[in-house]
Amino acid sequence: MKEILEFLKASGVFYLATVEGNQPRVRPFGAVCEWENKLYLITGNGKSVYAQITANPKVEISSMTPDGRWLRLTAEAIRDDRREARTAMLNANPDLRGMYSEDDGVMEVLYLQNAQAVICSFTAEPVEYRF
């Protein structure tokens, strides 16, 4: 999992895909953290992405690093309503404190469960991860 966390950070922006009905939806994300040996994302509970994940927790993430490697990750995004998880996310991504706070009633953190990831490139064999 640490390799995936570092990959996402090196990418800067990664793209999260969800499903709304039978239509895929993709949007850019940038904040990620590891806490209690889980990979966490953040969003607001008023956003359509949160409603989509609530209806169907299966997500896919894709990103690419400047050196030309790319990541595909599938997982289930599971809500963690503990204040400590929200604090961990904000501590790892302090720029988010301008948008969210632990007790604002808006911030949601989600950890990835049953994750399968592969890092690919044109110059090396794919490397697979599960966590």
C-alpha cells in the first residue's frame, strides 16, 4: 500500500471513477493519506461523488507520474465517520483546512477496501498490489 500512496502523491492529481445509474463519472482528486494501514480519500457529503459512492461503493482510480508510469486501482470506498480519521486526513493534507474541518458536518473520509492495483509502464513488466 505504501507504494500506491507514494505513486498517488507523485502523480499530484489522480482520477476517481464512480457510477451513477449506468453512467460512469470521473473527476480529479489530489488528497490522499494512510492511516491505520488503510488508504484514505476525502470529499464533501453534499457532492455527487459522495452520493454515488454511497449508492455503489465500487470505485476505480487512475493516475500517471511524470516519468510515464500509470496506475489502475479498483476498490470499495468505505465511509469512516471517526473524528480521528478526519484529523489524520487534514494533518496529512493541511491545505484542506481552508475547505473542511473535523467537525463541520460536511467532510467525509473514505478508506479503500479490497483494493487491487497495478502499476504499468512501457519499459517494465506490470507490478500488482492487493491491500
